Amino acid sequence: MDENERAQLEADHMEEAIKRRLRSKKEYSYLGDSVLGAIDGSVSTFAVAAGAIGGGIPSYVIVILGFANLFSDGFSMAVSNYLKTKSDIEKIEEVRQIEEEHIKKIPLGEKQEIRQIFLNKGFTGNTLELIVEGITKDKTLWINTMLTEEYGLQIEGPSPVIAGSVTFASFILIGFIPIFPFLIPQHELYQFITSAVMTLCAFFMVGIARGVILKRRPVRSGFSTVLTGGGAATLAFLVGLFLKRYFGTM
């Protein structure tokens, strides 16, 4: 470790820096919801375009199908994310009420649960008892500790409305990319090639964002997303081509 890295490491572990870092960890990031919507939007919309091209469907029909898919699937995904997030919050509140009732009826038993939790963390003797007394003096802290330590729940969660809205917005924004070339008057082959190139670039950028969020290699994550999205689109194209040959030219 060189001097600059050591200095940065020490700066990151100053009291104020630690406080800021701990506060920021409690703030939910909606980047994951955005990436989820973007990947699904770009994959599903381009798959529609690829399947339609494989089936020999005219450009204006592709635009109609693309926009129908864009808004219907985007809305469906946003609602699903909203309901999931809302259910998670309701689950936390349900467990909170249960623990509050237990503390009211059997405080000694709940206190023993706190003692066992921190005993398992390696605390013993007077130190353990001080921790137990400190936590159980504050009812809110007591319940929150039970939620996180006993049930493994995350207290600070996302807003269902924001999570759903972010998913919908990213789905529409990135999902529009595969459709855009078909709005420009040119040969259908060029429209499809342009759509494919733009979509692959979108796949790659979304994959990089995904890699950053998951703290993985961004470039590798980008190529992985390209392969996944490209595979889905190729499958849709082949299905469209097969159906065209099976049913004949429309």
C-alpha cells in the first residue's frame, strides 16, 4: 500500500467520514430498480422487433407492436415492483406489531432473546448485560434490533411509488431504443440493423451500470448483458422466421 492509498484509507476512517458512510448506507438506492426496468425493457421490446422482422411483418406493424409492448409490459412490471415493495413494508410492520405485543406481554422472554443474540456474537459477562440493558431501555431500538437480528429484515426500505415509477420510466426510456429506427423511413433491413446496433449498445451500458451496482467487473457485466439480451432477441427472430415459413408469407 503506497502513501496515497494509506492516507485515503485513514481519511475514510475518521469519525465524520464514518458517520457519513453509515448514514448513506441507510438510504435506499433506486439504481437497482432502474437497471431492472432498463434490461427488461430493452430485451422485451427488441425481441418483439426481432420476432416481427423474422416473420416478415411491415415496419408500421412493428412500431405498433413495439409501443403496445413498451407501455403494457412497462406498466405491468412497474405495478409488480410496486406491489412487491409494498408487501415487504407490510411484512415489516406486521412483525413490528407482533414484537411490540410480545414485549408488552412477556418482556423478560424478549429480553432473553436480546441476550442470546449478543451472546452468539461473542459478548459475555458484564459487557453483555450492559448491552442488553442499553437496548431494552429504548422500546424502538429494542424492536428494531429484533427485526434486523432475529428476522433478518431491512428496516430502511424503498418507497413503493418511487420504486414502481423508476422501473416504469427506465423501461420506457431504454425500451424505446429498439423501436426508434423503425420510425425513420428507410429499408427494413437497415432499420433492423440500426435497431440491433443501438440495442446492443444499450444492453452494454445497462450491463455496466448493473456491474457497478453489484460491485462486479463492469465491462464483463456489460458483455454478459449483451449475450443475454442478444440471445433473447435471436430466439425471437428464429421463432418469427419459423412461423413465417410454417404459415406462409402474410
